[in-house]
Amino acid sequence: MTPGRRQFIRTGLAGSVLLSFAGWLNAAGARRLSAAEREMLGAVVNAMLAGVLPSQDPERRRLVALTVDGVATAVAGLSAATQKELGELFGLLVIAPARLVLAGVGKPWREASVDEVSEFLESWRSSRLKLLQTAYGALHDLSFGAWYGRPDSWQAIAYPGPPKGYF
């Protein structure tokens, strides 16, 4: 089934409006993550790191929150253009209709199960659309970078730390 030219134009216009709205909600520049963004990132981190996070709930929540703090620190250190792109991505994922259409998650992020979020992430990772693969890569790299950038997570992977005396 090949979409017609009019359908292609309508889809492009709708996508442009949605992306512009998301960008307007998340203006470029160094800024703090909103509560909605932190909630979305918490669900993503919880799913991305499901295999390495402890199963005990209070400790798991604490480590997810620390990792989201690390993501916020990483985002704040990126260029303004990259922050703008991430702001647009985060904006799309926190808007309920866009979350449903793009991620297939009908519940608010705080209610979504690890399996639901993992399914959405896997669909983006294996998508035929390069844009979704790139968005997955950004979420993956931010989550894993924030997790493994913390020295208290190194023991789980038997990493002894950086070499001494070279820095």
C-alpha cells in the first residue's frame, strides 16, 4: 500500500505541527528536566537497566532516580542544538497522544510496566525508520552512560575503575 501525495503531505504537516508543539514546550538551552520528563526517563531507565537493577523496590527506585539525575547532568552538558533535539524527543514522549502513537504506551509513564516500556524500546531499536533507531540510541546511551558513569555501579560488572596515575 503506497500512500498518495496528499496523504504524504497531510502526514508531514501533522508531524511538523506536533514536533513544533513539543519543541515549544521544551525550549532549547540549559534547563532542568520537568517532572513529566523525569517520570518518562524513570520508566525508560527502569526498563533499559532491568537486568542490572536490584529487584528490591526501595533500592531500585533510589537507583533509578540517581540514574535519571545522571541523565539530567549529561543533557545539561550537551550543546544547545543537541539539548533542543532531546527536548523535542522528550516533549513528544510526555504528551499523551504522541506517547500512544509513537511508543504504543497508553498508560501514564508511572503506571507503565517494565514489559510495556521494553516492548516500545525494542520496537524503536529494530524499527526500519532511522529516526526511531536514532531516538532509541539516544535514550540507550543516556541511560547506560548515566548508570555506568557512577562508581557504585562498577562492582556489578567487575570494573576496577580507571587506571591510577594516568590522570
